[in-house]
Amino acid sequence: MKTKNQNIKNITTFDEHLDSRYGKIGTIKRTNFEIKAKAFAIGEVIKEERQSSSMTQEQLADKTGTKKSFISRIENGHSDIQLSTLYRLLELGLGRKISLRIL
């Protein structure tokens, strides 16, 4: 039977988990993971804002000149999105303002 201290030694941080699964920061595999994670996060923001505006994907697509399937792909993190499209969806389609910070 393992003691409490032995169990603690087996705990990894989230960063250690990412390093183990996707490689160290700067590797191609890790960079690809980070890109997909950011696309997913942007899609979640768009979905939340659309839902808080009581709009369907089809309504947002109609308002911004895109297709419902495109909105769905973005919200599910399965499509790259250009900044101009992000602007059109959030600012023109949903009436929100975009602020970009570089850390």
C-alpha cells in the first residue's frame, strides 16, 4: 500500500502533463496543440456571445454573410478564423467590441 507521500510524488502539474503529451513549448507538436486550443477557445467565446444574444447560428450567419455550417465549425474549434471574420462575427453580428492584448 502506498503512503500519502508516495501518492503526492506521482502528481504532475498541468504544464508537466502538456509537456509529456504534446512536447515542450516550441516544438511543432506543442505549437499545433496550442493553435488548436486557441481556436477552440475563440469558438467558445463566439458561441457564448451568440447564445447570450439569443441568436441561432443561422441568424448570426445571415447577419454576417456566412453560412450556418461555417459558424458551427468555428464554434467547435474546427476552422481557422481570420481576424476580419472574427471582427465581422463579434462586432457586426453580435454588437460586441474586440480588444486585442499581446502579453
